[in-house]
Amino acid sequence: MMIATDHFYVYLHLRESDGKPFYVGKGCGKRAYHFSGRSQYWNRVKNKHGVEVKILFNNIEESLAFELEKEIISLQKKIIKLL
């Protein structure tokens, strides 16, 4: 029996109030929609602004999801520095 390895995704959590991203993650199943077990920062943002989930890449292998997550975080940091 072959186990599927392409059921991962990369997602953003956006502030509902203004659409700005505040979290980048990789997951499978319903991870992007599970809001328990998040950091204190994440919870403060959620409580103040609300959360919108955006799936960026879907049905990809875990290794690719991990690399894309790192790249998006890096790009986000660079953009913030430019602002």
C-alpha cells in the first residue's frame, strides 16, 4: 500500500480587519483552521483583528510545503524591512 505524500499545503492567516498577513504555516488536514494551541502573539492578533485563512499552495509534498513556508516567511520579513 502506498501512502500519499502530496496532501500538504501552505497557508496564511490574515487579519480580518485589514487583510494583512500575520502568520505563515504548513499543514495537512484542517490544521489551518485549528485555532487552539497557537502562540500568545497569534491569539492577541486573532482577538483584536479576527482571522481569515488563505491557502496558498495545495496538494503538495511535505518537503515542498516546508521549503515554500520558509521562503514566504523570508519574503515577508524582507517586505516589512522595506516598509
